[in-house]
Amino acid sequence: MVRRSKDDWAAIALRALAEGGPSAVAVEPLAAAAGATKGSVYWHFPTRDALLAAALELWEREQTDGVIAAIEREGSPRAKLTALFVSVLETRGPHVELALLTAADDPVVAAAVERVTERRLDYVAALFRELGFAAAQARNRAALAYSIYLGHAQLVRSTPHTVDALPKSYLDEAMRMLAHP
């Protein structure tokens, strides 16, 4: 039997979360699917909510902090915005955000979603401010950009053929609309 670390279990829970929402983060089925015992999970996490919290922390680290760190390697604010759009709009796997939005009444989920959303909006608004937009206008454009991302993720999940049929100029048009004064 393979020994799994706390991080291994958080990653397993995150995959389940992305595919089936918070209800998919259930100790017994996850352990069975991983060929492990429930005790293996409970060795690292005293409760299912602790496992869920670890999965959410991993999501935040990888898909917010990690993405921002990668984007920060780009040069200009416009290059950063373009790289961010390309990065998030080309993601084809399950989007954790969509799974989480259906469970906004769960306090653990709600806190993570709020924290991540604010962090992402603040970051994108800062990029728009660097492009010369006033603070309120930058925040509005950040919210619009994030809405585009969520809508795109929903299209990828529900009708991937629609996204596949979009011309390559789709991203360019979105960038022109958002970044043009």
C-alpha cells in the first residue's frame, strides 16, 4: 500500500472537488478510489472539513498565487494581462471555481471563494491601474475580466464545441475591449 502525505490527500481532494463539487470530498470514497483506508486520510486530517480546507488552500496556492507568480515574470502590464487571459482561457480541465460556486452556502467554501475572488480582482485591477485607468475604472474592468473568465469556464464545461469554434481573434477582441481606454 502506498503511503500518502498530507499534500497527496489535499491534491486528491482537489481533483474530486473540481470534478464533483464539495460533496465529492468524502473520505470513504476518496480513500477507496486511492486504494487506501479511511485511517490514512484521518491520520492527516481530523475531519472531512479539514480535508476540504486543505484542498481549498491548495487551489488558492496553485491557481491563484501560482498563476500570479508566473504572470509577474512578464514585462509590461499589457503583456501580463495578455498572458493571464491566455493562461486562464486555454485551461480545459475542470474548473474548481464552477464547482465551488454551487456550494456558496458552505462556510469553508464561501470563505475561500471570497478570499480568492478578492485576491484575483485586486491583482487584475492593479494591472489595469498600471495601464493608466483610474482606480474605480480599473476595478470595474477587473470584474468584467473575471466575469469573462467564469463565463468562458462555464462554456468549456457545458458546451466545449462552442469554445472550440471560436476564432483565434476571440482573445484579441476581449483584450481590446478591456484594455482600450
